[in-house]
Amino acid sequence: MTIAVFWVSWETAGAAGPIVTSPDVVPFAPDAHWEELEALDATLDGVTVVGLGEGTQGTTEFQYARGPITAWLLEQGFDDVVAEISASWAVSEGMLRGGLPVGTALDAFGGWVWGTVANRDAIEIAAATEAVKSGDVMFTGIDVQDPENNLPDAAALAARLDPPLRDRVLELCAHHPVLGILDDVDVFRARTDALVADLDASTHEVAYWVADLLSAAAHAYANWRLPPRDQAHARDAAMADMVLRHVRRGHRVVVWAHNAHVQADGRDESMGGHLRTALGNAYRSIGTFAASGAYRASLDGNVGVFSMPQAPKGSVERAIESLVPDDAPAAVPRGETFLDRGRMLVRSIGARADPSDWWQFSPREPIARAWDLLVWFREATATDLVE
């Protein structure tokens, strides 16, 4: 199988003109070392966050590609991997410290979306790097939808802290808001922010994790109070805040999430949009795309495999496909202009599928500066679940 990697050069494009790209076609294999990524060296100066996206949440190639890309970034000095998964210290312990098998940890904290063979393999590729073996890398979740588990996890870890931090954490976790009784959310958030600031100043080894867990819970309760139409954007803003907390601690962060989250939308609606606003060129986004194939998703509560039809005209996927002919995938013209600075269709399938009208998951998105690197696969395959 071959894939096309497109290095996006935004600086050379006209203010209203098309985006200029220089594509490379590279092999995709389980043991591949993506030497082509070394071309990113010059662009990583000053970069503190790289978002690694996926066009669907059930495609093998999208998930597996994170492994070699993340391993390479860790070799360049990145030291923190975060994912669109429940914030949990146990996830990091399971994946990188041997507390749980990787597949078991993923399935337990992320459900079928994360409990896949491709995600397990990607994490094991990253975990084989010297940076991870030396204990200098963390893997944790940044999603903010699971306070019922975040707070007990924080309380369990707090037992390792010294007083008075230990007592403050335990008292806060014992008097948290509950779903449906959210009148004291503002008070809870204020107390959490003050406690998190003190935890961040602590040098205790578990203070880092406790602060993340409390922050995730506070974001979740605040978001639940919002109208449903506002909750999705608030979730992205909260995940961006979780990433920025890691940056403020001095970490260089790799983010694993859906394309819709990592893309820098220019509207401060996606996580990537917030990160681009906060960090400027210190944030880089990588999107993964496919011409056609299959993906795994749930429908009416059942998880199955669904067809991924050829993308229509006016989409990013079709535009890329036109540059990578079947008979000569390596003969891709450089400096080709094919993307529009306006709005284009983008395949964006989440955990749920509607095979009768799947394109509803692909709204027209503003493309300008959305991704700095496009990774395109000719054919996608559905993920296999960890047994």
C-alpha cells in the first residue's frame, strides 16, 4: 500500500488564492520508519504541540499511522502524549508503566473506539522508544466527559500526597456536584482552580495527575450546565485548556484526537483552533484522509463495519486523489495547487454511523490553515477490536 504525504506551505499562497502543496508518496508498512518525516525538522523549532488527527474513529490506517509519527516526534524531544480519552492516571500507568496490558487499558477507559488492535500497536510502537523506556514520557487522557471516574481516581491518588494537599483533595472530591444538582458548580470550579494551582506548584510525583483529574471534572460539570448546542464547542475549548496546562508545565505535547478536534478551524470552535490562537505557529496539525474503503462504527447500539464511499467533488479527499494516479503513484507533480482557501467537504465520521446518509458527518469546513500536514490513504480498512 502507498500513501501520499502532503507538506502544506501556507506562507507561499496568495491571500485569496489556493494552497500550495508539495506531496511525497511513501510506503506504508508495519515496520516503516517514516524518513520523510525528517523534513519536518526545520519546522519543529519552537513547536510545542502537534495534533495527530483521524478522519474516522474506526479506521486501521489512521490509528496505526500515529505509532511511527509519534515515535519520531518523541525522538525529537516531545515528551507528553495526550488523547481524546477519559482523563485517567490508570491509563498512563497501564500503557507505559506495565500496570495493565495496553489493549486492556484502552478498552477499559476508551471503549471500543480506543480498544482496537491498531491503537494498541501504535502505542506499543511509541512505547518502544528510548524516551518512553527511560520514564520521561507520559500518556494520559484530556477528554472532559467522565467526572464520575475522574474524582474517585483523584481521591485514590491523593492518599499518596502529604497534608494539607491530601486533605484538600479528599474534601473536594467528597463534596462535588452531581448530575442534575449543579447549583454549586461555580463554587466547585473556583475551589478546583485554586487547588490545581497549588498542585501544579508541588513537586510530588502524583500531584501532576491529581491536578489533571480535578481539572477534567470541573470542565465536565461546567459544560453540562450549558445548552446542548454549546456543549460540543465547550468540550473542545476544555480539551485545549487541558493541553495548554501541560504546555505551561514545560512539556512538548503530541495530541491524538479526531480530525475535527485537531484541525485549526480559525473560528476558535475546535480544540486545534483554540491551540492555534493561543500558540500561533507553535501548534502544528496533521490530518489523515482516505479516498474510500471501510470503517468501524456503532449503529443503534451495535458496533459493525460500514462502507466508506468515494468522496464527492469539492472534497479534500477527492482533490488529493486526483493528484495520485493509480498507475504511477510516485509521479506526483510538486507545487500543485488543489485546495481552496474557502470551504471544502471533509470526511468526518465519529463513533456513530448512519449508512443511509453518511455524508452528513462531513460538513463544509474552512480549510485555510486547518492542517499543516495531510496524510492520505488510497484505501481504508475497518479497525479490528482487541479480544
